[in-house]
Amino acid sequence: MLNNIKIYTADKYWNHILADLDANLVDGPGVADVLFDDIKIKAPISVDDLQNLILAQFNNNDIIVNVFGRDVILPELQRKIIIALYKTPNIQMRELKLAVGLLPDITTHSVENAIYQLRKKYGHNFILNENGGYKIGRI
């Protein structure tokens, strides 16, 4: 199931486990479809759940490529925001916070700051806010 996905991890422990699962392990992050070390794994985990996490990460990489036209390395929060906006256009801030793993009622400006940084780097029209709903605009 994982043999068509190029996976990289620097962790020797996970490298051994993934090899036992017949994963297609690569020697560097630059050629990988999935950077395993970026996946948040809560142990203990079943083989099926591990494979599902890897497949989800692989599918999310496709979203990043669809949005930017190429693979782009982003900080984790920015990446989660892009994926959430892609999957759910016109999402409200409360739901966006939930989608990126924050409590919706928490007083923090981390999501707003991440959106600001994305707009600063990719243009003000990259992320739009229309009637309180956020969506991906254009680069």
C-alpha cells in the first residue's frame, strides 16, 4: 500500500518499522512525497492507522501542489491553513481554528498571523475574507 509513496524519515526507529511495512524509503527529504517526521503520531498506533496517516499526508501534498503549482515548504500552521481552506472554502475563523487543531474559543492571533504571513509572501489576494469566510484567492 505504501510502496508507491516515497517516504523520508531521519528517525532510525521509524525507518526500520516503515521498511518492515514495505514502504518506499528515500535517502533525502528533497525527493520524498511524504516527510514522515512531520506527521504527528500518538503511540501506540496500529499498522492501519499508521498507513492512513501517511496516505493523508501524501494527499495533502497534492493539495499544496494544486494551490501553488509546485511543492512548497511551509511552516506547519500555514500548511494546515492552506489545506483547510482548500477543503472548505468560505470557512469561518472558528471552524478554521478547529481545522488547524486549536480550540475555537482560545484567545490567540496565531491563525491571523499565519494568514498575514501568507498574504505578505504570496500577495494580499492569496487568502480572501468575504463576509467572515476565508478562502484561497489567487497567487
